[in-house]
Amino acid sequence: MKKLEKRLDSMEKPSASVIVGRFLLACLEPADGVETSAVDIFHRYERWCREHHPLVGPVDMQAFAEHFAHRCRNTSIETRRIETLYYVGVAISA
């Protein structure tokens, strides 16, 4: 058991940016005319992260927003604000 624990501790954990990118690919899809709130996306990210990266866990909302915004700029996902932040043309798929 000690060997396994030591091996798990020595394994490189993916960065938050990489995990957010994996989440985007796994759980979001293009959807014309759809606007999805940042809060809804973050809550889905938290659940997905706990399921797929339990050793790392989710980052807080501010850190997620920064990583996600960077990914959105690189993929041309637009945002819109009406009291809350919405991502335009993207839907939660899984």
C-alpha cells in the first residue's frame, strides 16, 4: 500500500488550465441561439471535476472564470452580460 501511495504522490497532476480545457471539450457543445450562464457552467464544472479529477478537485469560481475566459477567447466563444455573465452559442452537453 505504501508503494501505491508513494507512486500516486509522485504522479504529475494536470494544471487547472488543462483541466478546464478538458471540461470544455467533454461537457460543452456549440449551440446556435443558446446562451448559458457562467454560474451554470461553473456548477457543471465542479461536478465534472469531482467525478473525473478527484485528487485535484475543482478550482474556485474566480480561478475557473480566468481559465475559462482564456479558453473562450482562443475558441471565439462570445460573452454577454445581463445582470450575470452568459456565454453565447454554447450549451452544456453532458
